[in-house]
Amino acid sequence: MKKTILALPYVVWMAIFIIVPLLLVVGYAFTTRTGGFTLDNFSTMLEYTPIFTRSFGLAFTATVICLVIAYPLAYILSQREISHQSLYITLLMLPMWMNFLLRTYAWMSILENKGFINRFLDLIGLPTVTLINTPFAIVLGMVYNYLPFMVLPIYTVMIKIDKRLIEAAQDLGANSATVFRRVLFPLSLPGVLSGITMVFVPGVSTFVISNLLGGGKNMMVGDLIEKQFIGAAYNPYLGSAIALVMMVLIFICMWIVDRFTDDSSQGVIM
């Protein structure tokens, strides 16, 4: 009875701030302005197929880049002396202590046409390049902001891997590539899966990064949803339908990655 009472504030919190908003989104997605049932909100979304394609494509690219960078970085950190690991993790997380908007604005000043990079190129006599308001800038912003969310789950799993397993594989004649393929990577897959989820999900729905670094020229789903609730294009019914579809698509992607990871890990270990 006491445990039930103690859990009551948490249940009320979830009901008010999670369940009720989700029910409102579902309700708006299937209704018209007059309150009638409709599926037109979902059919209207077909007009924005390029935006969905761009969002998933850029988020996927940023996720792959984060994984390529984070995996060896997490491995290197896990091999350092324990007394030094906390310092390295603190340095990795240090930029995250700064406000998200400030970090993004800083990249704007670096990438803009008269920013640090183009000034340096002009100083050494090279032609300037257009970096701001491009898909490259959006991907760069996502990689910079979400990279720690890929490193930390992989690092957390790697430090728990028994080094004797790697030593045993080496004693049995496995080379470095075989040790990585048959031992290290399968054991670190839970961290990889968590990192992919923590980068891809916010990446595909971001709107601050795409708005500031993309300049509105490379609209993503997050920007599209925001415009349905703010501004002249106010249409919460369409915005709710897009948000609902995005939730379903993200859950499907997570399920596919989870199944693929499970099947791959079983095949590798066998």
C-alpha cells in the first residue's frame, strides 16, 4: 500500500504531461476544424514527402558519422587508466554544459559567408566556400550536438566487457580483425543500438539546428510541425497528424534496428 501511495505522484505526472498530450495529438490528428472525424490530415502529408525524405536522410547521415567517430573514441577511452577516464568523459561532456542555442549560434558565426572558416581561406589566398544554409551545415550541427549521446552508451558497455575474453580470443589465434568482429563488436552492440537511437530520434525531428544552420532553405519535419502550430500557417490538426506519423515511423525504425541487431549478434557469435 505504501509503495502504491509513493508511486502516485509519478503516475499523476505521467498522466498530465505524457498521456494527456499524446491523446490530444491523436485526437487532433483525426479531426477537422469543426470537430468531425477525417483522414484528410494524413493524405495532405503526401505533399511534404520531400521533407520527410530529407529529414530521414540527413538524420541517417549524421547517425552514421557519429557512429564512425564515437566507436573508436569510446574504445580508446575504455582502454585508458580508470583514474583518467572520468577526466576524459568530463572533457567530452564539457560543451554540453553550454546552452544548446548558444552552441548552434557559435557554429553560425563559424560557417557563415564571412565567418571564421571563410576568413581563414581568404587570408591564405583560397576561394571562399558556401557552408551556411546547406545540408552540410545541418549534418555538422547534428554531429556536434549529438556525438556525446553516441559515445557515452558505447563507452558504458565497453568498460564492462571482460578483457579476459579478448585475451582468450587472441590466445586462440584470432587476429585483431577477428577479435573485433567475433568478440568486441557483438558484446558492444547494446551500446551501439542505444547510441543510434539517441542520435537518430532527435536528429530526424530537430528544428533548431535546421532552422539556424539551414536558414529555412532545407526544411525538415521538425520545422514543418513547428510551422503548423506557430505563424500564419496555423493548422494544429495537420501538425498533430505529422507528429503522430513521425512517432510511428520512429518506433518502426527502432524496431527494425533492434531486430537486425539481435539477428546479427546471434549469427556472429555462432
